[in-house]
Amino acid sequence: MARFEISLDIPDINIKKVDTTKKGDRILTVVSTVEGTHCHKCGRAITNHYGHGGPIKLRHLSILGMKTYIRICPTRYQCTHCAGKPVTTQTLNWYDPRSPHTKEYEEHIMLEMVNSTVVDVSIKEALGYKAVMGIIHRHIDTEVSWKDIERLDVVGLDEISLKKGHKDFVTIVTARIDEQTKILAVLKGRKKETVKEFLSSIPKRLKKTVNAVCSDMYDGYVNAATEVFGKDVIIVVDRFHVAKLYRKDLDGLRKKEMKRLEKELSEKEYKKLNGVMWILRKNMKELTDEELKILKRLFRHSPILEIAYKLCNELTDIFEDDISKSVATRRINDWKKQVKESGLKCFNRFLSTLDKYWDKIVNYFINRQTSGFVEGMNNKIKVIKRRCYGILNVKHLFQRIYLDLEGYSLYV
């Protein structure tokens, strides 16, 4: 029979024999080549043999599709320095005494877990659900490890509901460092006190590296960040949340005008306005000739909607232009005057919000920072939740987010 060799890539052992079970599993019996250990009491190096411990069977990486186990009877050593001459069992660095698997196999499981579920990995690897969860807990903390982070740059705050239709919100705290997003915390609820407590817990060395905090218009987040960082850090209300508000006001006017036109126009003429909702939401530069015709027809029937539409686009252009904060402040103030002079009432609510968060909205123009990375994170979390049929434990959710973000860099 043809034979070939495969390196086991495990240091400090010799293979004594290889057995095959009736199920086709491979069991490799090995012995340690390391002489001595350190006393678990005094910490001194000891080499006085005291027999062997009971056999340990550890799951290892499969070989040619066959489950592989490593069986070892660890050597025991007696300390002649301590009173009572205690015995210490040698532990080699390729396995953890708390785990029934080799470290290499556990890293393989962690890699399998990226963008997957505990149930799927459990089935594929023929491991129990609790065994997979145990591996996750051994490798990933349930909260951020500050010592592994050198700087924070931009901190993002946003909330997400654990269960659709319920108000069981959690706060997602992230950081944008260069082009990478890092998860900092999943906090139960969204109270200002909870967020403030976490932001206050950031080590001083890292607080100094925060350039900005990006958030939506939720007062709890804005006030918590302001109270913790003060004037040392720019607080930015995300421009996309701002755009969402004034476009919502435009959409409200559209609904009102379409109801009026449905009553005033003939059925044939009204049908010619089909699709205006999506046309109004599209970037004007991306409209087709047919869509432009429909838009022109709509504005002929509703001049007030044309004014509101143009005002929306003008404000969007201000945010799109590469301008300074002072120039943006002047142009947005001019825009506000145009709205008031137009006589439009649909933007009243937005103008009120604009005044309330004025400084934090125009702070966007300092470094053009947004919560785009936060929204991207929220989409990833929604995918994780759907994939796992919901995750209600905030600690486990933190682990799963961390694993999906960092897993490939850690275990590949």
C-alpha cells in the first residue's frame, strides 16, 4: 500500500502509535519530549519524576476527513523544595487543561464560526452546542480589551432593537480607526447614564486619541458624549440623519399633494404621475429622460412641490460640496431664509431640529465625519441576528460581532 507522511505540527511530542476506531477515527498516542515543569506552589523548575497522570484525549484537526484525537498521559513531577513535596502535572503549550481540544483545533473552530452560527458549526464538526460555546468563551471576552487598542479616532453611537417590533434597545458603541471599524461595547438600553458610564470608563490614554463622536439626534447620546468629552472632542450629528429628516418633510408634502391631485385630475391624467415617489427620492443627476418628463408633469400640477424639491436638492448640494464650516454655516443660513421666504410650512419641523442641533450639525464640515461606519455596523448586526434567529444576550452579541469583524485577522 502506498504511504505518505503528514506533519502534525505539534511541538514537544513523539508519536508512539496510531490506532483506528471502528468509526474510522484516528487516535494518536504521544509522549512529551520536554523534561521537567514548574512547581505549582513555589514556581521553581522541577525534574524529579513522579509517574504519569491519567490519559487525556484531545480532539485535533481532522486528517483526510477523519476525526483525529491525540492521547497523552502527562508526566508528573515532585517538588523537593516545598513542604509536603507537592506533585505538579506537566502541561504542554499546545493544549489548555480546561479544554478537551488542542489549541489548533479550537482556532479552527473559531475560524469556522466567522459569518456562521453555533448550530451550523456544531453539526459540521460533530461537536455539542455547549462545546462550541465553550470554545467561544475561552477565546473571546464579553467586553472590549482596552490593552489591545492603540487609539480610537472616531467613536460612533447608535441603537438597535434586539427584537423587531419591541423596544428592547441596545446601544452599539464603535470606533473607526483608519479604514477599520472596531466594536467597543453592546450596552443594555440607551439611557444617557449607561452611555456616559461607558464613555467615562475609556482609559485616559485612549480618550486623548478621540477626534470626534458621531451620533444621530438622540439627546441621550449627544449629551452623554458632551458631558464626558467636553470641548476637547467634536460632537457630530450625522448628516445622513439630517438628510432623512428634510426628505421626510418633502415626502409628507408629496403625499398631501398627490391626494389633492387624485381628486382634481382625471384618472387618465393622474396615472401619468405613477412612480413619482421613487423619482423624487432619486438623485436628480441619475434620472432618465422619461422620469424627467414625469417630474416636469408633476411640477406643472404642483408648483409648491417643485419649490420644496429644489430646496431639498440645494441643501443636499451644500453637504456634498467640499467647503469649510464657516462657508457651510453661511450657505445653510441663506437656505433657511429661502425656505421662510417661500412660504412653505412643510419644513417647519426640520428647521426647528436644525436650530436645536445647529453646532453639532455644522461640525460635519470640519472633517466631514459621518456615522456611515455605524450604519454599516448596524446592517452587519441585523445579518447576525437573522442568521442566528435572534440573539438576546448582549454579551454573546458582543462576542459574535467581534468575531465577524476580527475573526479572519486573528485565525487565518
